Amino acid sequence: MLSFSFYLFQPLEQIEDIFRLVAQLGAKQLFTSLHLSKGQELRERKKLDHIGQFASRYGIGVVADATPAVIARLSADADITTVLGRWGIVGLRLDAGFSMKEAASLSNQMSVVLNASTVTERECKELASYQADESNVEAWHNFYPRPETGLGRETMLAQNQLLRRCGIETIGAFIPGDAKKRSPLYEGLPTLEAHRNADPVYAYIELTETYGVNKVFVGDLAVSDGVLRRMDWVRSGVIPIRYRPIVGAGWLSLVETVHTNRRDAARDVIRSVESRCSIAWPQEALQPLPPVPRRAGRITIDNERYGRYAGELQMTLVDLPPDDRVNVIGEVIEEDMPLLRYIRGGRRFCLIRW
């Protein structure tokens, strides 16, 4: 699941736009933070009343990061779950200050989200000992506004393995946006430091497919329309690959479709099943071109000199030498090269001219 975040410093109009977008994407939760400055409680409670109306209107629940002190200031003497429910808050991501006993008690009333980046096995066992409702317990990682402070891949992998050993199956994490960064540093809000300047689509795929993350949230304020369009492909099970043509030809539009890597995946190349069985190449496309080196990420078509292989479209995974039976027609853009490793046997992908 891909979803987004909003923050109480944003105008209500922007916040509603985010609710509307998330509803269109089919997600059911948004993330926000309830870390407030003292003296602003009344103003923020009024804003939260409006947010509760958005949550009801669009069918989206809010999970809020909060400390016990903030919850006490916001809810005053009222029942916490009643107040939070009025604001559309269906879960709390528990920040420092909550005990495992309190977390267990809350889990019997609403969704409770542990800090996946810091929780220990001892704490998970303690939570269970207080008879927490396991179906209401999740764990989401932090995001890290300051450069050089995000998690390393080994840390995330180890923490996720710990959580799964403890029976926590739903894990969340954050990726940066590419359109509008959040203040005050404007340096992205990733969980993994390696994702700070990464393409959001790649960051999403790596979190879900390598680390088994179930819920991915954009920590920043916005992503570009291009990211949203490519995420449409990802949600349908297709990995979008952007490429630049090397040859100029009208028939290149035939390349820009959905392909499937052969189930018996090759070591050196990705082989399109459809290119030889369902694409009607014009004769021009199969005429030999001067051979050039096939560096990793090149898109090729076997020409007529390859006999029965003529018309097979491939993407190279490693550097290969020139071959006068193979035409090089395009190249994957550098930002999408890491995605090639996820196009395993039987996986669908599409080529998007960039």
C-alpha cells in the first residue's frame, strides 16, 4: 500500500486534497504527527475537528504520531478514544513515553503502532505479557529529516526480522517525495538513508519487495504526477521502466507496451515473451543496424540475421559485446537501472519513453 502524510501546519485545503488523492489511490490510512507547541492546543483541536470530517467524507483513517503529554493536552479530561475518533484518528504511533502496559491497553481499543526502528524483542514480549490485542499491533519505522541519519539496509532488515519473529506482520516505512519537500530542512523524509535522493517509485519497490514492508508512506508533502502515473503501473503488478530511444523510428511505439520476462529467466538479459509471439514488427524494425556495445541497461531487438529469434526484445543486465545480429534501440535511464533486478522470471514490466 502506498499512502501519504499531512501535517497540521498545512492549510485545510491542502490537507483535504491529500485525503482526496489517497481515496483515489485506494489507500485507507494517512499519517500525521500530533507534536504541537504548547499554547496551540485550542487552535489545533479546531483544525482536527475539520480533519475528522475529511476522514469521514473520504473513508480514510488517520494514524497519528504522539507522546502521552500531547495526548493529555489535546484530550483533557475526555475519553481518549472518543476524542481521537472524532478527529478521524484510528491509530496511534506511540512515541517515547508510552509504556508497554499502556500500549497493550490501547491496543484493545484502537490500532497501536510501535516504533519499528527502535523496538526490542524484550519490549515485544512485555507487550504480549499484558495481553495486547495482536490484531491491532503494527510497527512503523521512523523517517529521518537530517541527511546521514537514516537507517542502513542491514538495520532495517534485522529489525524487520525481529518484528516477524515476535508475530508483528504489518510493518510500515517512509519514502521521500520528489515534488515538495517538508520543512524545515527540505532534505527528504526517508526511512532508509539510501533513499534520501532516490526515485520514489524505486524506493517503494525496494521497501516492499526486498524488506517486506506492507505500508509505505510518502513523508514529504507531495510527489510528481509522473510518480503517480508510474505507481499506477506498480499497483497493477507491472514494473515501469523509463527509457530513451537511440534510434528514431515510428515503430518504437510497439516497444512501449507491457512485456513479461520469460519464466526461465536468463542470467545476462531480460527477455520479452510478447516480443516474438504477439508484436507484429514491421520489416524495417528487423533490418540489421551497425553493431555497438550492449552496455547494461540497453534495449535491443534481434534482427533478421538471428533467424528464428528475430524480433526478440531484450534488456541487458550486464555489459555485452557488439553482435551484428542484435540491434540496440534504446537505453534505460540511470535512475531506473536499479529496478531491473526486480524483473525476475515471469514478472511483467513496461517501457515508458522519457
